Amino acid sequence: MDSPAQAPVPNPQALEGDGLGCHSGAQALREAAASAGKSDTLARYAADYPQGPHDQPQSMCPAFGSLRVGLRMRRTQTILSGSACCVYGLTFTSHFYGARRSVGYVPFNSETLVTGKLFEDIREAVHAQADPAQFDAIVIINLCVPTASGVPLQLLPREINGVRIIGIDVPGFGVPTHAEAKDVLAGAMLKFARGEIAAGPVQAPRAGRADKPTVALIGEVFPADPVGIGMMLDPLGLAAGPVVPTREWRELYAALDCRVAAALHPFYTASVREFEAAGRPVVGSAPVGHDGTEAWLQAVGSAAGVAQARIDDAKNRFLPAIRAALQRTPIQGRITLSGYEGSELLVARLLVESGADLRYVGSACPATPWSQADREWLESRGVLVRFRASLEDDLAAMREFKPDLAVGTTPVVQAAKQAGIPALYFTNLISARPLMGPAGAGSLATVINTAIANKARFDDMKAFFGDVGHGHASGVWEGVPQDRPEFREHTRRQVIKLQKKLKSEEMI
Ligand code: SF4
């Protein structure tokens, strides 16, 4: 057994000052992590997930993406190592989203962190959990503070009793969105599985190997979408392969066994790297709407070496049905769209093809080669496309374009409703619908048109409530709310003083 002294020395500075969380100190945490031996990991994340105008998450904790991927896999145990408040938030969110599994947690305090005992506790926890009768894999996720402190998960054994141990760092100061954190774990698992394939025979898929060459689908799509995609691939002599992130370890082998990998969601940079390393061509965009489906069938067919006549046959079978569905369910109205799921540009294409006057699409995810075609298609139709969009970008677009409907993240929806603009939450109401092929065409129209038609209700509410509950009068009061400008002024002076103090400390 390694002693704590054999592990790289953790960095106690990570616990100092107010640099403990995503609310502040990202640069300090990044520097701490680098000096604690995590430079390579951070450099890879910086290349895979380039930062945008802001250097810290503006949505939920990024680690939720990795946690969710682990929790959705069969025979997989997921353990968090991080501050109790972060773990509380992450477990709350995962159970809110229907996880039916316990989340493992290795707690720490400043003593176990700085002495290296935390690493020993983690190792003890994975040994205790590594029961091959229950698990194929154990995922252990370092959150911000253990990453900044250099807790060396790479020193954990690769396997214990045949149970794979996957240790990953998912700090908010290195992985900007929860979408990209899904890729961190999916990529790590694909890499591990690729190594197993290279070493010898591996388990076949539960339902046996497909009798046709497959197209692996990268991205968490609506459950009906792979079925629809499979129908469109059939005339090409291809079948839909597993969806990555997979729901079971051995699906990783089947995914890597594909003929072509389709990056339906474009931010899976590490996963794409593994498919490319396995010699699989990767195509971008997705079969959304008429034009998107046409281009996607062509790209997949060409990458798989399918004869042009068969590709044309598939197009002739499905494109007229898609066009008809789009025309049957038109969307009328001006829309701005933003989100952090990474599928925003695909939804944007569907909206435009449905007739919507879409002015802006913002995605918290970065531009990648696999979203390039979507970006060009949208920009050629006058849509302003913003990658790594900040909340401020999204709000500015809403104010600028004055839409009939704002589709966006929670704070955008809140701001829109406050302004009397109908709004829909992208994650729950828009991205959780079929988007691909004939089933996707027209799936958005009812919810969008109904929301736009609600404008009059917003006007009525605004007229009824007037200025009640605005500004200093927000909240629940027993008496008449009193404005206290002197309190605000006092706080403002305190903040300026604190900023000056921090600045002068930086210069020392
Ligand atoms: S782990 Fe998540 S919640 Fe905790 S500090 Fe980091 S980004 Fe914030």
C-alpha cells in the first residue's frame, strides 16, 4: 500500500481565503491546482473546453454532468470527493432529476486534505465498494477543492477485483459547463474501454452484435430519437448504434465498434478523440428539419462508403415527410433562444424551418468543428449565433430583439417574464423532446405557439400588479416596504473597499 508520503503533496493553499467555491477565486484555484501537479489535466481541459467571456460557470455546478452520466449507468457506483456544500447541491440536483441511486461521498476536512489522508480515505472507499457482483465500474469525481489541492486520483488502482476504477477531476475552474463534464466522464470511459479492446476479447452487447454496420450516436438525445434515426439509416444498410454516454459498460465496446460516429451534440471533444483514435470517422450536426436531415444522411452515407443511389433513396423516403410535417405545424413569431445543453443550434434550425423569426441563438458550449455546419446554416439566414454565450449576452439579445417568445435558461426566463415577454425554459420544455427526422419536425410547434399566445395574459398580469413587488419592494412584507438607499450605499462602499484591498494585496 502507498503511504500518504508517496502521493504528490496536496496544496493546502486551496483552502485559504475565499477561494473555496465557484462564486469566486477561479484563478486562485487554477493556480493552486497547477502547483499541485494538475497542470496536464488543466491544459487538456483548456484545449478541449476553451473558456469564454466568463471564467466560471454561470449555470449549475459542472460536475453534475459527470455525476449524471455515472448515475445513469447500470452497475456503476459514483463517488464524489469535495466540499460538503457542493456535494449537498449535487446530490439534491441528481435526485431532483430522478436518480434512483445513492451517491457515494468521501468527506474531508482541512487536516485530511493537507496530510494526504483524504487520498487514503478515497482509496479505502473504492476498495470497500469494489464488488464485482454489483459493479462493472466505480467512478470517483474530484470536485473543485480536491482538484485544486492535487488529490492524485491517477494513483488509484486501475482495477480492483475486476471492477474498473475511473478517477476524474471535474473542477468548475477547468470545465465550464455541465454539458462538457458529461464528456469528461464519457471520454475517460471510452479511453479505458479502448484499452481493453486493444488488450483482447471483450464482452458482446447484451442483445448481441448488430447484423449491420452501426452509427454510434454521441449526445444524450430524447429516447425516441435513436429509433427514428435507426429508421432513416435502414435504407443505407446501417443501424443506429449505442448512444454515448452509454447506459452500460459493455455498450462502450459496441459504440467503438461502429462504422461511423455521429457527434449529434457537438461538445463531446474527448469522446470524439477516442472514436478517432479507434479509426472511426466522425460526422457533425444532426438530422434536424429538412436541410439538416438531407446533409446528415449525405455525410453519414459518404463516411460509411454507401453508394450514392442508396443515400438518395433514403433522402427520397424521408425528406418529403419532414417537409410536410414542418408545413403542417408552422411557428409564427419572433424568438430568441439560449441554453447550456449544447443542442441549441439544432433546435434553432428546427425553429427556422418551421417559419419562426429567430433572431438570436446563444449556447454556453463552445464552437467546435461539429457545430460549424449548423452555425453557417443559421448565419446565412440572418440568425446571430453566439458560442460560450454569457447570461449577459442572452439578456442583451432579448432586450435588443424584443421577441414574442424568449426560450432560455432560468434567469433569462425570469427576466423575460418580468418584462412581460412569454418565455420557456430550454432544458425542461424544449430540449427534452424528439428533434430528429420526421418525428422531430413539428414537435416544437404546439408548445411554442401556445406560449406565444399567452402574451395577453402577461399584459393582464402586468396591468393588474403594476409596480408591486419590484426593486426594494420585492419579497414578502408585513408592512409597507421602505426603500433604504443608504443601506445600498453603505454596501457599495464596503465592496469598493474590499476590491481595493484585494488589488493592493495582488500587487505585493
Ligand atoms: S464543485 Fe461545483 S459547486 Fe463546488 S465550488 Fe466547484 S463548481 Fe462550485
